[in-house]
Amino acid sequence: MSKPKVAFYWCASCGGCEETVVDLAEDILGVVEKVDIVLWPVAMDFKYKDIEAMPDKSITATFLNGAIRMTEQEEMARLLRRKSVYLIAYGSCAHLGGIPGLANQFPREQILKFNYEDAPTIPKGEQTRPLTAFTEEGRTTTLPALHNVVRTLDQVVDVDYYVPGCPPTPKITRAAVDALLSGKLPPKGSVIAPDHALCDECSRKDTKPDKWDFVEFKRPHQKLMDEKCFLAQGVVCMGPATRAGCDAVCTEGGMPCTGCFGPTSRVRDQGAKILSSLCSNLAAKEEDEIEATLAGIPDPVGTFYRYGLAKSILRRKINLPAKS
Amino acid sequence: MSEQWQPRIVAFFCNWCTYTAADLAGVSRLKYAANTRVIRLMCSGRVDPQFILDALAKGADAVLIGGCHPFDCHYAEGNYKCLRRFQLLKRMLKDMGIEEQRVRLEWISAAEGEKVKRVINEMTETIRALGPLGIPQKFAAWDQEMEAFAAHVEAGEALKTPCSAHAPQQEPAHV
């Protein structure tokens, strides 16, 4: 019997998700023994046309990381969807939009203008914008185009499973691979991680007070933080609105949760939920006192939707043009 | 926009004060604009910010929240929770490009039928002047950039031609 075929692909991402696959360490050998890797651009030399030539549904599982932001990424997402039995959104960017999703606060033109013309690192007179096609001596070279909107994988194609995290931890990755290889798969559309809040597995849980009464909020660099629950110290922690499964690596390491595993299944919009939770627990009752306390959260969109803006209810800043 | 467009306002009224005030406005035969769809909740503290975002994303032009006056909440604290969420949500909505007037919070006691009428009429006129929010139409317009590819890839033509052959035209190289 031939081994199941597996593909890894990356779109708008930083490469950290690829690292996690390597972080499986010696376990990766066990995986490689049981599967045939047919595409893995970061590590192995396969060509897109090899994938194109394969029959539909001939890849058992594709792990796709990264948001969908360029035409090429969208094509590959659609192609791999067609060729795969299971398409897995791997990591925060494919799952929720991730850090690239924060670009949904700006028009495309502004992003291109800054990055290719106005950035202080670009010498005057050398500003060049990338072209989608360029012809010289009768030969044409091409580049993909940048979309106006950053999308999650499931906003482009049908997704079977999600493996959350920025990046997913080796433990979470192993659980997903084991589920695939053993055929013990959860219902379609599941996020392959526990379905309760991060606080539940945080070692600082015992110091979480019953009643908060926030009087101020501090950002991690504005405060010397101790071993207690971050929220008890007035530091915004996304733990209550974030799915568990990472073994609380950030809070163990002395930093509050930033929400990369996304919400649990009962929550539709992670940012709205943490906003609701934090605000309801303020001590202030007068408008100006409330305003003063909330001044400690200067950028609610960037704080509450650090990984989830593309997947949030509003998806993108509403008054941006569809095309610029 | 077309002459047929009418503002659609979703209102979340608390059971004990504002909804009762709306009832009072009704039995008092006060006339007010018919643009508001009222949803009764037990308390303004029950208004999850997700409800507000969801209403806007599904086509409401504005959201009105009505609760008991300070010190008057049936559950002692619910209206304060609502007020605090409202203040940060308003800031967040501004960052997301939604005009401030589209989400409004009013304290209306059970005796203030007249205030229900005034607030709803005022808000209807404000939103009429602002025009439609039209988020579902925006989602559709944003996603138009994907349609060409769907057809192209489904036809099995992907990768035979370079991406840029069917990509939107981009700006010149030198500026």
C-alpha cells in the first residue's frame, strides 16, 4: 500500500510555522516514515507543475500556513484544495489572518506607497514599485499582484481543520498529525486544540481574583511584572478570550497572552469578547473616570485583534476602498 | 442612494426601563419613526459587543442601546457594565471606520415614553443624513477581486499562464 501523500505550503506568513514542523525534532522522522511529502517549498525541491499534474484528491492532507494576500497565494490555495482530501489551515495566519491581517486597517495604495516609496530606508531617486509583468528583449517576467484585502484561508476555500497558534506548538502539531494518520478525526471544521480558555491551563490561575475592579491598564513594557495573574496586575492579557492548548508558554515565560490561538468555539469575535470582559470589570462608574482607565488601552484594534482582524465580524476597516 | 432607502436601526432595550418606556410610548399613542427594530433584553448589561458588530455586519445602519439611568439598574450594576463597554467599543468602531453617531447609548426610564419617541426620531434623522452603512455590500465589493481566480483555477488552467496575466493591472515601476 502506498503511503499517504502530505503537502506543506506557505502563503502570507513569516516562516515560523515551518519552524514548528522542524521543531517536531526526531518525531519528524516518524512522520516522514509514514507519509510521502509531495510539496514543501521551504525544505524540498518540488515544482508547482508537479502538483498541477496530480489527480484531484490525490494528496491526503495539505497543511497550509499563512494568510491569503496575493494572487499567487490564492491560486495555490485553490489548487491545493482541489488536489487534497483534507485541507488544514495551519497557524494563526491561515486560521484567523494573523499579524498580516492587521493590514486590513489600511488601503493597499498606502501600504505600497510607504513600503516602496516613503520608507526612510529607501534612498531618494531609487523608489521602485514592483510590476506584475516586465518585458525586456522579448522576454516577459511576471510577479503576483497584491490583493486589497488580507483573507483567512477559509475566506477563500473550504477548510477541513484548523491548527491554531503563532506558531502552533509541536504538541498541537503532533496531535493533528496523529489524528490524521490514525484516522481518528474530529468533526469537519474543528479547531484541533482544547475548547476552553487559556486561563484554565495557566500556572498563574490561582492568583486570579474573584473580582477585578480595574483602576488602570499598563502595557508589559510600562511595568515591572511579578508572578501573579497579569490581569490582577492591570496588564492586558488575552487569556480569558483565548483558546487553550499552548500549555501557556507565554505566561510561563513572563509575558501576557496575546491571543494567537483564537477564540473558543462559543465565541464568534475574540476582540469584542475580551473588550466586553475587561470593560465590565472596571471600577469606575463615571464617564470621565472610565475614559481615564481605558486610556491605558491606546490601540484596541491592535491589542484585541492582534491575530484575528481578518476573521473578526467586521473583517476590515469599513471605509476603505474595495480597490486602490 | 435610491429614494427607497430607509435607515434600519436595531435597538437593544432593557426589560425594566427602556422597553417599558417604549410600551408606554405605545399605549400613550405617541408617534415615532418606524425605522427601529427593538430587541428586548433583560438588562443593558446583557448587550454583548458581538451583538452590535453582528447587527452592523448584517445590514443595520445603526444600533441604539437603551438602559436604566445610573443608580436605577434592576440588577444594580448592569448599566455601568454597558456604559464601560460602550465607551471602548465606540473608540474601536471609530478605528474601524464606523461613524460615531451610528452607535448610541441612552438612559431611558420606564416613565420616559416621550424620550423614546425623541431619541428614535432624532437618531433616524441623524442616520438618514449619514446615509447607509451597507456592510454586506462592502463585503461583496471586497470579494470581487477573488472571483476571476475561482473560475480560472476551477477550470484547471492555473499555472499554465502566469498569475499576472489575469491579475489586476498594477502601477508603473518608477515614480
